[in-house]
Amino acid sequence: MGNNAWDREHPPVRTASDVSYYFVVDSWQDPPVIRLVKRSMEKAEDLLVVPMPEHVLASYRAVHGNWRGISEPTEEVKNWLKQELGHSK
């Protein structure tokens, strides 16, 4: 997710020319939204914000309950995003 630690699969943004794109779930509001974020050294920008579909929300809540914050998408959210983006198997 996002600006990871150095030992992760995706290295962090560390120079002015680096850019990272990633999805997060923002559950500060109810229902949660899914955000596509573009991060550079200077800022993070939301490129897309979509409501979490009702059929995905139940499985998200099974994992996170009513927790509020920013989290990595659950597997079901990732699968839904892949299907919506035309990358499902």
C-alpha cells in the first residue's frame, strides 16, 4: 500500500521524479469509499473516489468491523477493482 518500507515489494517514493499510485479504503465516513491515490514527494492527490459497493461492504466489515481510518483494500475489494478495471481472471 502506498509509500511502503524499503523492504517491501513496491519501494517508497524517495526522489522528486518518483510517483506511486495505489488504492486505499477510507472508512472515516460511512459508508467507506475507495480512493485511487497518486503520491509524489510533495503531495498525495486523490485521482478517483468511489463509494464502496454494497455487495463488497459486508465482507469489508467482516474484516474491519466499524473501524474508522485508512486501510489497504481487502481481497474482495481488490477482486472487485480488478473486475471493474478489466483485469479479472
